[in-house]
Amino acid sequence: MALRFQNIAVALLSAGAAAVGQTIVQPGAPGAASKILPASSVKVAPPPIYQADTDFMQGMIHHHSQAVEMVDLLRKYGRSKDVKKLGERIRISQTDEIRFMQSWLRDRGKAVPMMHDMSKMDHASMAGMMDMASMPPMPGMLTPEQMKALRKARGAQFDHLFLTGMIQHHTGALTMVDDLFSSPGAGQDTQLYEFATDVDNTQTAEINIMKGLLEKEKK
């Protein structure tokens, strides 16, 4: 996956160079000198948006929504202050990321998954939205049975199920990022690339934190 990240990053940097003032060399006719053109004279077309890009953003909203729901349960039924602190960090970051993904999709005329708290919106406000209930589960998402067990758990048992479940959940997000960059042409949009790489870095770090908290349980 690292090589795919690198290849896409190089392509984005190359496209961006023309947009920020670097010069462009235009080869001349046979026997004629080349011309040096200012970058401002060259229009760089934005990278195309592929179906894999749209699927990733729509799917990640669905994915993040379950993580936020899990943290809401943690705030009610968890015991460990360390686990709750991490959970709050996840809730804040993923709520902000959901807003970003919704905006990204809207700006490109794509359907936006409808959150549960939007169920009372009028039909005009819901135009262009899609019901997450109709979407298939994303990699790593907890099954209905796992969510049911989480809702029933309390205290230390809840903390353990939350950590193991969120590690599973985060690992699924890493799979989604890998699948995105494995799709031909996908992931070239600058905002999408930066977001996906941030998801990869952040959730990898949080997985390590959660594994540490599970080890702490054993002591």
C-alpha cells in the first residue's frame, strides 16, 4: 500500500507544481529552440472522480456513523477513563470527518448518505441523500449481534467489547483505504487523497493505543 500512496502523491505534486508558479518547457519545432512558458499559461485539469472515489466516501460515512454510535454507548456504559477519553477523541474526529465527506459528495453532485438524526427533515432538504439502511456493511463494521452484545454490556465488560470491536472497526477502515488506492485511477482528487491518508495514519495509531489498553486490562 505504501507504494500506491507514493505514486498517487507524486502525481498530485506534479499537477500542483504547474498551479503554483513553476515554469513549463514547451519543445520547439525541429531545429527551433524550446520555449519557457509561465505556469499560469497552462491550465491543469482537475483529476477525474471515479466511482471508487464516490463509493469510498459514501461507505466511509456509513462506517464512521457506527463508530460514533459505539462511542455514544461508551459514554453511557463504559467505566475506564482512558477508554472514554479515547472514545471522545474518536467521536469528535469522526463526526468532523462525516461533515467533510458529506460536503465533498455534495460539491461533486453525488448522493449523500442520510444520517439517523436527519429522519425528521422535509423532503426538499433530503434531496440527493441516500438511506444508509439500504447500504451493505463496510469492512470491519460490527454485526447486529455484536452491537446487541455491546448495548447489553456494562462497566469493564463493556470496555473490553468496545476496544476489541473498535480495533475490528478501525482495521476495516484501513482495508477500505487500501481498496481505494488499489482501484485503477482512484484517489487522485487532492482532498480525497489527503483525507484517506489521514484516516490510514490516525486509525493505525488508535489501533495501537487500543491494543495497549487491552494489555493494561490484563495487569
